[in-house]
Amino acid sequence: VLAPAAVALMFVLIFNSDIGPLNRILELLGLGSWKRNWLSDKNVVFYSVLTPMIYQFIGLYVIILLAGMQSIPSEILESSAIDGASSFRTFRTIVIPMQWDIIFICITLITSGSFKAFEHSYLMTWGGPGVRSAFLGVYMYMRTFIDATFGIGCAIGMVILFASLAITLVFRVIIRRLDYQS
């Protein structure tokens, strides 16, 4: 597994407007009008920073969900097929309800990870242009260590903590209600 710094730096090269392969591929495909400076264009920089984060962590969540689906007893899936349920109906009515706990774990990890996101944004753009790609973690770092306003940095840290906790608790209530309905 690549470290966040390695992934961020790899995508800095990919998104480089002068030597990066992305603009070159767009040019070769006849989409030269789509070429841009991906890390300094205020309209696309946020998505350019999100791309390596998704690339780095999507595999983890796919493996977690796959392991959860493989833990479903085959007898349940076989009986569903015998009863004539389509693959989509089996997935919707059997697989997803049996995976709520695992889905909850993934959403909790994604939520807490997104609130504390730092490396990709800081290494790729330093939170810029302006603050277009500055996540709360980058904003907290800038206020605390660059501006030396430790109180504001601490307050931002508390916002990150309580927002993560609140979203996790809300989703937990939703999952419990869905469990009771099924």
C-alpha cells in the first residue's frame, strides 16, 4: 500500500499541466479544449485533490464489503435463487440488509477519514488556490502552525471531533431503525 504522500505526489505529476500525462492524453483523444492546469484552476482543484484520496482508499472499502458479502451463508442465497428471486432482488432484500453493520463500519471510517483529511490537499496544493482545496485538517494546520493562532486551531479540532461524532451517531440511529423495520 502506498503512503498518502506517495499517492499525492504521483497525482501531482499526473495533473501537471506541462508534463503530466492527463493533458497529453486529452490532447491525443482530440479533447484539447478540456486541457487545464488541474491544480490551480479554482473550478476543478477540489476534484483533483479528491481523486487520489478515492484512488488510495477505495480498495480498502471494497475488500471490507467483499469480505462481508462472502460471509453470507450460501444456503440463504441458494434458497433465494430457488424461490425465483432475481440477482438484483437478492442483493436488495438479502445481501444489503445482512451487511448493515459492515456498511456502518465503512461509513464511519469514511466520515472520520474525510474530516481529518490533510496529506493530499496539503502536499498537492497547500490548500489553494485560496482555500478551494483546504479541508478542515489543512485549515486547522494553517491557523495553528502558520498563523500561530492556537486557540482557533484547537477550536477547529473540536469541530472536526464533534462533527465526526454527530454524523456517526446519526447514522447509527438510522441503521438501528432499519434493523428494527426488517
